[in-house]
Amino acid sequence: MTALLEVEDLRVAYGKIEAVKGISFSVEAGQVVTLIGTNGAGKTTTLRTLSGLLKPSGGKIHFDGQVLNGTPAHKIVALGMAHSPEGRHIFPRLTIAENLQLGAFLRNDKAGIEKDIQRAYDLFPILGERRKQAAGTLSGGEQQMLAMGRALMSQPKLLMLDEPSMGLSPIMMQKIMATISELKAQGTTILLVEQNAQAALSLADHAYVMETGTIKLSGTGQDLLHDESVRKTYLGED
Ligand code: ATP
């Protein structure tokens, strides 16, 4: 089976500084794959490049049978990749319902859009309760839910989540991770970037450890959860 996403020797530079130095990884349909690693490892840069927000300086990205070669971001959304960015970037003055509708900007099937908004409310009931409120009034965790709900509105084949647990309380973090498991159970393919290695490895089918722009280690989530070097470096064990 060919993978839904296949990244080959990807390189990305900011001016002369290479932030991603030739990484290769793949995501099969139906899998949750995680990229973990410390600050500055190049995880966000990788996701932004896959989304078409940054241009690679080398390598290849194959997605759903196509090669993405300078493909603009909106076309990549149309091909089926959605990105819930680090820091969420919701529209604070718009209502929750309006934020969700924006996630469907490429669609014109009104009934289908309504159905998917309802699905977001089923997944995150708090969003349904507050649908008419300005999104800026939501807590950080609720804004994270909205960012995920909005990304799902494009009916993606691949959902990319950048640090969904960042800045959240432990309880809210558990809720977000439980939702990722639920999405997985529903068949959603997910590429998850996380600094919370324990949570990410626990639910990932496959995981890659990034360090200073390279992939240092890869394996199943369970393998890496039990790997001694990962435990020392990323899970805070002596
Ligand atoms: P974080 O969790 O902090 O976002 P990360 O693994 O996602 O970490 P990136 O944000 O991808 O890492 O950053 C990778 C490297 O690229 C870092 O050294 C960072 O300082 C650098 N970098 C990121 N954005 C820019 C930019 N706009 N201009 C120049 N350098 C940048």
C-alpha cells in the first residue's frame, strides 16, 4: 500500500539557516503519526511546509498520489490536507459558528456544511453551547477545540495538528487527547506535532523524534514510549 503522505529528504531554510535538514517520513491512511522533539527541532517548520505556507529548498512531498511542488496553500487544502496551527489562530471577533464556517471556505454544499458543523458540536459540546459567542471569549482549551473543529470542516484526508496541548491545563489536555483518539477511531488520519511526548506516543501508531532539523529515531508509539533514550530526553526520567 502506498502511504497517503510520503515525505522524502525534505529540506527547508530560513535564509541561510537550514531548519529542516533532509527528513523522510510517511503517514498511512487511518494512522496517527506523531513528530515529537524539543523546541526548535523543526516540527512547526515541517507542518508549515506541508501546508504550502513555506517553500521547501529540497526534497519531495507526495500526497494522495500527487507531488506537491510549490503548490499553493489553498490548493493543498482542496487536495485534502488541513492544518490546525500552533497558537490556534482563530478569529476572535467572529462567532464560533462563523469560525467553523470559514473552515469550509472551499465548499458550497450547504447541507453538508451544516452537518459537519453539527459534527463539530457533537465532538465538542461546549462549542455548540456557545455557537453565537465571539470566539475570543473562549478559554485556551476551547479555542484549541475550535481550531480543530475548523480544520475538520474541510473534510480533510489528513488532519495536521500543531501542538494541540500547548498551554492547556492537564484536564483540558486529556480532553484534547481523548478527542484525537476519538477522531482516530472514526478513521481520521492525523499528523500530530507535540512537545508532550508521553501523550503523543501513547496514541500514535508511528512516531518520529526530531532533533535540530533531522529525524533521530523512529518506531511505533509504544516502542518509543519504552525506549531508554526517549524516556531520558523526552519523558523526564533519570
Ligand atoms: P517549537 O515547538 O518551538 O515551534 P519546532 O520544533 O516546531 O519548535 P520550528 O518552529 O520549526 O521548531 O523552528 C526550527 C528552527 O527554525 C529554529 O531554530 C527556529 O529558531 C528557526 N525558525 C523558525 N521560524 C523562523 C523564521 N520565521 N525565521 C528564521 N528562523 C526561524
